[in-house]
Amino acid sequence: AGKTLKYSKKLTVTATAYTAAPGKKTASGKVAQYGVIAVDPKVIPLGTKLYVESTDDGKSWQYGYCVAGDTGGAVKGNKIDLYYGSQNECLQFGRRSAIVYVLE
């Protein structure tokens, strides 16, 4: 939205999508919801504030501001899982390259 982000690190990752049952808790104890993403805590520590967008500077899609709040069995290295509210949204998202900005 034209706002300058202050970030300490910029990572290129592979992003997939996940969903969960209402009220389900994540690895960090947060409720699974939009804005809570799964990461490899060896790459991005849980609790880190992030901004995620497409590799074309957000022109094709943006997930936006989020927090590293979950982990997953397949989320290793430079991979993330973005939370969406339905299985259909997850299928529509598929697998995409993304840029993750680790916010200051």
C-alpha cells in the first residue's frame, strides 16, 4: 500500500497453504487463523513478525503482515505454509515462490 517496510532479512521461499479446524492451536499456542504461518524455526524463529508477498514485488499476490506461529512436518528450510480459512482457498493457492521480509 505504498508503505516502506523496515526489515532485517529478505528470504526467497517456497510457499504452500494450510488450513485447520476452528480453534485449533498452533505450535506456538496461537489459534490457527489468517496471519499465522508455519515456518522452520531453524530459519525463522517462532514469534517473528513477517511480511509475505509474491516474487514480483507483490504485483500478482500478497499475503501481507503475519507472524511465524506454527511448524509443520514438511516445512523445512526455506519453506513456509500460509494459513487460509478453507481447503478450497488452499487448493487455489497451490505452491508458489514468495518473498518473506523479516520485520524489525
